[in-house]
Amino acid sequence: MTQSRRMSLIEAVTNVAVGYGLAVTIQIIVFPWFGLHPSLGENLVIGTLFTAFRCCAATRCAGCSSVCDDRGDQAASSLYTVPR
């Protein structure tokens, strides 16, 4: 069974929203332990930066794993095999 483009979009948006909410919630709880007391607005901005960085890093890493050879039919893992 394949996932439709619509469901893939819903999954991606939900993943980002949950990650953002979790990041902000953890910041609100953990930052005071280290003597940091940002306002809610500052926590939201920091959460946005963390989320943007996480999304860019994930996209970058996903792009690294899709490197193909000249024929375009082998994954990046084939780059690490020993030729015979």
C-alpha cells in the first residue's frame, strides 16, 4: 500500500508541528534549570529556529542518502562496497 501525496503532506506538517510544540515545551521546562528565563515570545522564536534547523538538517541528510551512480539505479550505500 502506498501513501498518497496528500497523506504524506499531512504527515510532514504534523511531524513539524509536534516537533515544534515539543521543543518549546522542553525549553520552558529545562531553560530555568540553567538560569535562563526567556519570555514566551523568546521561547517561540528559539523553537522556530530549532525547528528550521532540524528540518534543514533532516532534508540535507536525506539528500545525502539518495546519491546515485552514473546509471542512476544504485543507492549511496553501494558507494561503500568493495569492487571485485
